[in-house]
Amino acid sequence: MRFQLHICVLFLTGCVGCGDPAADPEPDAEPSLPEACLFGGQAPDFALQVGCRGDFDALASRPLNTSIPGARSAKVLVDRASGDTLYFMNTNTYPRHFDFASAELSDAPLPAVVDISLFNQTEYRSPNRRFLLGAVTYYEGPAVWAYEIAPYDSSSAEMVALSMQLIARNSYFGGQLCFHPTSVNTATVAASLPAQTCVVTTDEIFADTDYQPLKLGESFGQLRFFTAEQLLTEYVGPRDIVVLDVVPNDISVVAGLITAQVQTPLSHVNVLAQNRGTPNMALRGAFDSPALRALENSWVRLHVGEFDYSVTVASRADADAWWDAHRPPAVQVPHLDLEPRDLRDVRELTLDDVTAYGGKAVNFGVMSRIDSVPVARAFAVPVYYYKQFETQNGFDLQLQALQADPRFVDDPGYRQTALTALREAMMVAPVDAGFEALLTRKLEREHPAVRMRFRSSTNAEDLDGFTGAGLYSSNSGELGNPGRAVMDAVRATWASLWNFRAYEERSYNGIPQDAVAMGLLVHHSFRKEEANGVALTNNPFDASQAAFYVNVQFEEYSVVSPAPGETVDAFLYFYGFPGQPTTYLSSSNFIPEGTHVLSPEQVATLGRALQALHEGFAAHYEREGQFYAMDVEFKFDDLDAAGNPSGGPPQLWVKQARPHPGRGDE
């Protein structure tokens, strides 16, 4: 059985210490228990020894911290106040060390454990802590037994060695136990362990891992194979389960996705899968897999599970029945308000203005009023001017005629061709002279001689429950530059409302096409980037351990869709923990080995902004019992808020924040 891989982890290369998973534990450790079950697979609240795999499985659960892929994990605790007593916790009953210590280890004469904040401060950080906290994980693929501590745990090598020694003495697998460092911090500890200690690295654990589930679930569809390049010209639709050679920048609505290249959880295609609720996975070798190729163009059922997947033959009738039972609920988009006509400073916008200025602009407006969140000086163009452009040129009547045409409705290829022709006509259509004069005066007065970015801001994007990620385009324009005419940029952005994938996405989600219009968010272009990145303001792998998840890349190289062979800096930043530890999960290969894209000072600046964004939007988007995070785009650039060279070091600019579609109950 394959085990779960959430991201491609490339740090901690090589082995610290002996590096041999079969090596003996510390030489003075007593032999491990012979394999004989001690409690017959029944699940006690805790055990002092583990005698067989059945014992371990009864105590273990899926690891809470799934940034580290694994099969089964059981938390362990050493109580130094009771003579270094080792407890194997029932991790299903007590998912946190605090829960166990509070319930089982608080009776007199031992000190009571009642304050979780104090517990987290002392038991992970203090040199005089009462408890040694860790977990034993069995990795099914490489058959590795690993002892792990939290990536932000400051345990000394002596503490780790003691825990491993006690586990080895009291478990049947003790002779195979290795220490697995899960962060730069714990790798330093590993280097100081006794010479005979087995240490296994993340790369070694991942060596045989080929399966990466990103959006769990099942679906039915026709299995089809494409290269990412073919997606630019060939149609894929909501009844297709698509196998791709590499991770694409974009994909229209599909029933499921399998990529032969691992994905970052913050890639556009995974955000889309989360938003649509469609299964998404990576499988090394999938594109050339004989087993999958044997099913090419067949109707199949795709199941993406936490630890394994299946692709099995189905019938067209099976698929039709499944689709009838699983049609997505219609997305309700804000109605259109065509009254406002002013080019409004974003600082004056609230979320209630989404009806007139669109989702991206109003979220930007909220950001602009949050302390510690640096944003460019920006203004918004209301949807009124798009509707004016549409009606003055008769595009509204063309769209009505197209949607009444059975061929347009039933033939995706024809629909794609017709929408392309519509966009091309929009690109050369006249714009109302009054609007052009109004926009020109605004730019001359407030943004002279600055290249501006005209970004989509529809009432069908950046919403709670529907992000519309990647559906529309942004374009740059500059007054006095014929090669980058402002009105060409405006028209190109407006026309992107009718991108084929945008149309398909809205149809899939039950959004009436005539209920959507486009405003514009306008600010300076970022042209001198030192770094660009995306982040979540919560830990997508384990929401119980608050952290920011950040992907960042050098200069302007893509962070969400890296080319084959390119890697990005990916890290968890435990902003709320003492010392604010950072756990690097992968490293950019555009910079020297051993270095990072962002300096510690830049990481700290980013952390302050992410914390402020998380708190600032919570009142609008946080829901009880659901995973809440803001999906944030940022850059480090040496321009000021108006787009002029600052003369100083590159500084943080937040470009976008939208509610992340992931939910904790998925």
C-alpha cells in the first residue's frame, strides 16, 4: 500500500549519522520486545509496551502533521516526573499530547496539567520540561519505523536519545527504529545524536513514493490522456478524467485529474480542484502507465484516497447515474449594481461593494485598511463601464443569440471557437469616449508615467465558496506608450470574461452567464521582483498546529506552475510559537544550495502581514467547524506604493487575498 505524499520534499539530502534504517539503536539499549501481542488489537487509552503490529495499529492513527507523508502514527510521551515512564498513547482517543497528559497524568502527587498555552510554551521549548513529546510513525512504502518530534520542538540530542532508547526497550520494532528529522531545527539535533543512532532523512523515506493525493474523493468519467501543451488547443470537459504529463498552468472543468508530476498544494489546478470538489492526484509514471493506458478512452471510476487510489472500469450508465446524483449546487453570485460610476479609491471599498466593483477589488480594499499589510495604491473601475461597452457594441445581443443556438450549447468545440471570435471582436471594438477621458484624467493625475496593471474584478471571483482562480486575465498599459495602450489593456481584460474556461466554470457551477460582469482593479505593474509567492494563512496539513504555509520563488519564475525540474522554497512558518521556527519542505533550485529565497527579516515581515490578513478577514469568512485560511499572493519588489523606484531594498507587497476553498471537513 502506498502512503500519502502531500508535497514533493527535497530538503535534508543525505543521511545524518549512520543513515542506515537497519542500524542498531544506541548501543546500551536493551533488546526490543519479541513480537507477541500484548492486548490483542483492543485499543486501551495507553500502553507501556507494544508487542506486535496489531498493538501498534490499535493505538495509531493517520498522522496529524501530514506535511510529512506517512502510513500510521502513534504519539509517545515520556514523563520525567515519574521516573522517565514511557507511554504509547491511543492517538485516536488523545490526538494531542496535552489531551493525554491532562486526562491521564494530572493526579496527585503529580502536578496537574490544565493550561494548554502553558503546556505548549514549556513542553516544546523549555530545557527543564516535564514531558518529552514525540511520535512513532511506520512508513509503509519504505518499511521504516521512525521516531519524530515536532519541527519546532527544541529538544536536545540527549532528550531525543532517551526517548528512542525507551521506545527501543519497550517495542517489538525497537531494533529498527530511526530518528527522522522533520525540519532544519531537528536536523541539527540529529547531527549530535550518538554515533550508532540510525537517522533516516526525508529524501530516503520519499525515495519509493509515487502517489500524491491532493483532493480526495471519487468521480466517474472518460479516461483521456493529454500533454499540458495540448490543453491549449484541445477540448477537455466535465465528463473527462484527464491524465497529464506535467502540471498545467490551467485546466477547464474536468471530472478528475491525474498528473505524472507532483503538484504544490497551492497550484492553480489544485485550488481549482478544491473549489470544484473534483478528485486530484499525482502519480509518477502515470502518463506512460500500461495499466492506465489500457483504460484510455474508457469510462472509469476514479477514487483518490488518503493512502491509495483506484481507476476501475465503469459503464456510461454508471457515469450518468453518478453525475445525476452529484450535480454541484448552484453558486449564488452577487447581483449587479450598475449605479456607481466613479473610479473609486480601493480604501473606500467594503465587501458590500462587490455588486458594483467585483470580488478582487473589494478584497483589495479590505486589505488596504489592515495594518502591517502593504498594498499598492489602487483604484477600482465599476462594472457599469463593462456593461456600457457590451451594450454599445451589441455584444449582449450576440451572447443571447449564441446561448440560444443548440450547436453552441451542445458542441464544446464550436462553443470554444465562437467565444474566441467574440473576444477578438471585443479587442478592437470602440470604448465609450466619456469613459476613456475619465480614465485618462485619473491616470494622468495620480499615476503619471507609470505602467499600470488592469486586473479582472468580476462578481464571480474571489468569493467565499467560489474563487474563480485563473479564469480571467490581467493586462498592462501605459499612457503614451503605443505598444502598451491603456485601452487595449482594458479591452483585453474585459474580453477575458468570455475565456472558454471561464464560461465552462460558470456553467458547471450553475452561474447564469448574463448575471456576470467585470469591474477592474488598477494599480502599478510589478516589474523588478526579487521574489514572488503564494501563502495560506493556516496550516493545510494540520490545522491544530497553527502555521503559515508559504511557497516562494526567486524573481519572476513561476511559483504555482514551475516548469519540469524547477523547485520552489516551500515552508511552514510557525509564527505563533516561541522563536517562530520555520520548517523548510523544499528549496528553490534557482539559488545556491543551503540558502533561501527570503531572508529571515523578509520572512518575519511576511509573517506579520499574513497574521494581520488572517485576523482582518476572519469576521467575513471564518466559519465554525470549517478550515479557514486566506489564499494570499505577494511579491518583494523595489518599487514604492505608486510604482516608482524606492531607492531602497526590496519590500513586501501583497497583491491579492481571497478565501481558500479548502474545508476542514473534507
